[in-house]
Amino acid sequence: MRTYPVKFYRQRAIGGYIVDFYCSKAKLIVELDGSQHFTEDAIKYDDNRTHVLEVLWFEMLRFTNEQIDHKFKEVCECIDNCIRNSI
């Protein structure tokens, strides 16, 4: 949304990883997880990735594709609440 008070960037390199969405003002990373994220190896990789990014003082929010498809309003409200509490 162009009138939203903070800017989000897509596909940014941070801490050696490419993140889906990033808001620099709130130090927030939003990840959208498709089915490929639910294998044993992917879960371990994502856990390590989350740890590295949190050590760098980023807050991480993860949402599944199903949440995006079926609870989009709630996902947006969660992101908005996180941002408002961060800035």
C-alpha cells in the first residue's frame, strides 16, 4: 500500500540470506513459507537462518501460504501491530 507509513522492500540480502520482505524502520523481516519449508532439512535451515537474523536484532514474522490465502486480513493486522510496536 503506497500510503502505509513505512516502506517494505522485497527480496533483500541481509546477513548472508535473501529475505522475502524487509522493513528497515521497524527492523522487521516477513517470510512467506510455501510447502518446501516443511521438510526436515528446510526446518533446520529456517531455524538457523532465523537465529542468525535475530542475533542481528531483526524481528522475524513467518506466515504460511495457507495463512496468506485464508487469513490475509489477520496476517496484515499482525504485521501492522508488530510495526506499530517497533517504531
